[in-house]
Amino acid sequence: MKIAVACDHRGFKLKNVISDFLKTKGYTVLDFGTFSQDPCDYPDYVYPAALAVKERKADRAIVICYTGIGSCIVANKVQGVRAALLQDITSAKLTRQHNNSNVLVLASRAVKNELAKRIVTAWLVTEFEGGRHMRRVKKIEKIEEKENV
């Protein structure tokens, strides 16, 4: 599985922890930056990572900024992306089971390294349940189609 990762300067350290963790688990990591703690703007890095999911260059993406809110907004602007800002393991599982989320957003302010690894693991291994949830995901896709005409 190919995982795109991206962050701003406030998510840089956590992105590196997550990238290394993913590699040890056998995932291919596509790093969209940033590559330092120099101040930068999260849309410049999050958008290309989300686009990689849309264009199927990556299977999923993990993006990080200080609160996660801005990164979540940016990622969800990309058609076909269902980004979820997560701070606990239960939500990580549920967003995969119910929403088929394909972009995980982490807040470096709130989620520390070990919890982040557990959230990432739960999110990556949990499958979409389909069924009644598929009906809801299809409704989201129809909304996207109307908005992108």
C-alpha cells in the first residue's frame, strides 16, 4: 500500500515519526513535505498529498498540522477525498468502517507519537463495512459531483 504523507512546519516532527513507522510496517511512503521546521503554509503540502489519493498515485494519505483543522479543510476540497481529523482509536476505526475515509488528519498539538502510531495502525487495518454505509458514501459522492460541475 502506498501512503502519501504531508505536513506543515508544526507537523514536521510527527510526520517523520509516522513515516518511519509506516516504513517499518512495509508501507511505501510518498513524502510531499514539508522537509523542515521553517514556517510554511499547509495547503502547499496537503493539497498535493490529497490529489495523489484522487489520482490513485497513493492508496491513502496522512496529513498533519498543528490543529489538523486547516489540513482537513484543504484535503476535503479534493473530489473523492474523505478526510477525517482523528484524535482517538475508536474514531479511526469508525471513520474507516462507516465513511471509507482515505485521508487521515492528525493534530500535532493534541496527538503525541505513540497514540499517533496506534491511530494510524487502526485506520490502516480497518476495512470499510459497505452496506448501509455505502449508501451514505454514494450520497457524499453525488454532492461532490453537483459542486464540481
